[in-house]
Amino acid sequence: MVDQHSALRVKLSDLIEGMDFQSDEQSSFLNLTTGEVVSITDEELRAAENDEPLEDFPEWQHDAIRIAKDIVETDHYVPLPDRFEIHEYQIMERFCLSIDDGEL
């Protein structure tokens, strides 16, 4: 886990892109050590969870499965919120209520 006193640099554009890439078959995670955002398919996560051999998958998936194993086996990653966890209206409402000037 990241020391609370150290500053982790994360690009906002990487977070937004990671959240945009999520789907029913793919999730994005923030690496708390490096600040990198990674996207992993459910298939790759299942392969990591079941400790399936890399040889059972095409070579282009090997790096993603290695990252998925790190996600499963360590606490270095946190999942990014998906579309069901982000409530735009509540965000706007909280912002509006935080403004002191009623005319605004």
C-alpha cells in the first residue's frame, strides 16, 4: 500500500480513459505503486484467479495475464469506479449546493 505521506502522481486523463474503456467484459485498475492505469478483460482476470498456464493463451495476452495475477495476488491495485458507481446528477447537485451565492 502507498505510504499516506508520499504523493502518487496519476494523470487525470489516464483515469478518465481507464473509466471510459470499462465494459461488461473489461475492468480498469489503478496501480497504487506506479500510478499507472491498466485495463484487464474478465477472461484475463479469470485466468489469473484460476492460475491457468500462459501457454493456453495467445502470446499477445501474456502481459495482461501477468498484470492480472499481480492484481489478484497483491494489494497494489484498486478498481476504478464503473458507470454504475458514478452518479452525475448527485455530483452536480452537491456542487450546486456548495455555492454560497443563491443567484448563481
